[in-house]
Amino acid sequence: MTFIGRFSGKKGKVSYSLGAFGESLIFAIIATYLTYFYIEVVHLDAVLVGIGYMTAYGIWNSINDMIAGYISDRTKSRWGRRIPYILFFSPLMVLLFTLLWSPPLEGQPLSNPTNFYIFGYFILVVFLFEFVYTLVDVGWNALFPEMYTSLSERSEVAVYRQIFATVGVIITFILAPQIITGFTEIFGKFQGWTLVGLTLGLIGGGSFLLSILGSREKKEYAIKSSLPVKETFLITFKNKSFITAAFLILTTSWIWSILEAMTPFIIKHFLKGDIGDITVVGAPMIIFPILFYPIWRKICVKFGSRFTLAIATFLMTSGLLALTLWAHSVIEGVILTAFFGAVNGGVQLSRELLIPDVIDEDAIRTGVRREGIYYGARTFVDRFALALTGLSTAFIFSLSGYVAGEVQPIEVVWSMRLGMAFIIIIALAVFFIAVKYYPLGRK
């Protein structure tokens, strides 16, 4: 297949980085709208949705990433270890993504919120989708440290990846609300959501396929890649650098996931807006990281990823707490999301560099390049953020006494605010414990 690795140099780096658009778009759409869809549109019980999200999209997500990473490291094919999963599983991923937004309801919301048939459908489709998505995503991510080995190259490609990832978030927060509104008005509530899933799935899956144009694999890494399964997992989870890096990634992902899952509720109940205002409030969160990436890259090269991540995460969390506890209007929300976006660029960029450093350190110690297992193991820990988000939303909604489809009393809204702030503070505390023990600095 002559289109594999067709581009090199800067064009190749940009082409490879296109996969970040699909990764970001699909992940952010699920994180932002899946809970909202099943609670507010389907009318499935909020606690059941939180439990389902925790198990099928959180715990299973964590386990299958390890499986996918190990499989990828040991794969041998004419196209390499990683590319076959991007090439052949992306279309199936699009189909399953569409089914996520197509529960068999015959065009009507549930009259019984504890309908276990729809609850089972929700868990099963998420379960299948997540494994296929993981095979594609782990394969794509594992190419990054393999193709780019210097800090200069990695930070350059990390910027491209983050720009494309930001475009995915732009669609999630700016275009998706308009697409959802337009499709549901034209085609009806449930058919409209199905078409939203199909449209966004095709866009996300297509970007993974286009990333192959800039993707190449090194044959010598595949030859040296096999360790016995027991030794593979023992070495990985005894690596202090990996464990602490994974917790840095976990806690920042938990904070992001809470924001994404709660965004429609923040807009509607905290800021007194509607679903269309996600565009207005979300735009600064997305645009400002792009503007500040060059500044954060300079800070990262000068001071290292550990220092940059610590400073940027503290500032980001401060802005999010202000949004949670202080903002009462869309205008106030826009001001705070602008600050959030400016500092979140530093979090996104410096996070990208943690696992490549860990992989390099591991390769020096073991003589084996194990990108797949490390990205799988990283996601194993990282995806617990989704399980934690499922628990967190269940905690927030049950604590507050939230009732779907109704105007919430002021005491319910304040309980939601305080519950969300409590979760964010816990995540930040765990983050700084991990920062203290992470051993890989700039040198």
C-alpha cells in the first residue's frame, strides 16, 4: 500500500499528527455528550448512567488498553506492528460509534428510567466500541516515540498533535452543539442524534486513516520487541517513572473529564444558558491553547515537562474552581474559560512528553522498545479517569437531588457546585503527590 508513509519531513509530521484530531474528537464527544444524551434525551436513570459509564467506559477501558498494547508490540505483519490496527479497525470503530447514539427506543424517551434493557444496550455497545477504538488509538500513539526520538522533534510533533487535538475539541464545543440542534430539528430527536454520531464518527475515523500518510515503522524495533508476557507486565508496573507519570496523566484527565461530562449541566444550571451556549463558553477554552502553545513549548524546553506540567495544572485547576463556584452567567463563564484555555495549553503539551521519556529510560535498561505496552499501560491508568468520572457524576447528582428534565432549585445547583469543587480538589491533591515523586526532570 503505497500511501503508507508516503510523506516525510514536516509534511510527514503534520500528516501523522492528523490522528490526534480523530482521537480528540471521538473522546471529547463521548466525554461531553454521552452522559447528557442518556440522561436528558433517553431519560435513563442518572445513577445507572454513571455506573455504566464507570464500568464499560472506565474500568473496561483501562483493562483493554493493556491488552491492546501487548498485542500491538507482538504483532508481525507486512505493514508493521501498529499500522494494521489503524488501517483495518477504523471503519468498524465508526460503525460502533454510530450505534452509541442509536438506542432502540422507537423515537420516544423512556417512561421507566430504570429500564435494564436500554441499560444493557448502553453497556454492551460502549464495551465493544471501546475495545476497537483502543486498538486503533494505541497503535497510532505508539508510533510517536518510535518515529521521533529527540526532544526537539518530539516537542515539535507534540505541538502539531495538540493543534489537531484542539480542532477536535473545537468541533465538540463549537460546531457539535449546532450540528446536534440542526439535525434534531430536521430529522427528529433520536434520528438526529444517530446522524450526529455517524457524521462525527466518519470525520474522526477518516483522520486516523489519513494519519497513515505520515506513518512509518522501524523494522529493527519489531525484531527486538518481544518479551514474555509476565516479564513485560512486571517490568512495566515496577517502573517508578512510569507509575508516577501515569498518575500525573490520570489526575489531569480526571479533571478534564469532569469538566467535559458536566459542561452541558454547567451551561444550563450554573450559567443559565442553553445547549447552544456551549459554543460561546467553549470557544475560548479551545482557541487560547493554540495561541499559547509556542510560549509553553519554550517553557517546556527550558525547564522540562515536569515543572511545566506542575505550574500549568495548578493554574488550570484554579480557573476551573472559579468557574465552578463563582460564575453565574455566560459572560463570566467566557472570561474564566479563556484563562483556563491559556494555561491548559501547557498541560496538554507537557503531558505529551512524559511517556516518551519513560519509554527511552526503559529501552536503556531493557534493550527493548516497548511503545505499545507503555501506551497501553498509560491508558490503563489514565482511563480510570473515566471510571472516576462516572463515580463523580453519580456522587454529584445523588448528593444534590438532581431530577432530569426539571428546573433545578437553587439548593440543588449549589450542591452540584460544591460536589464538583470537592472532586476537583481531591484530583489536584493526588496530582501534586505524583509530581513530588516523578523522577525524570529536564536532564
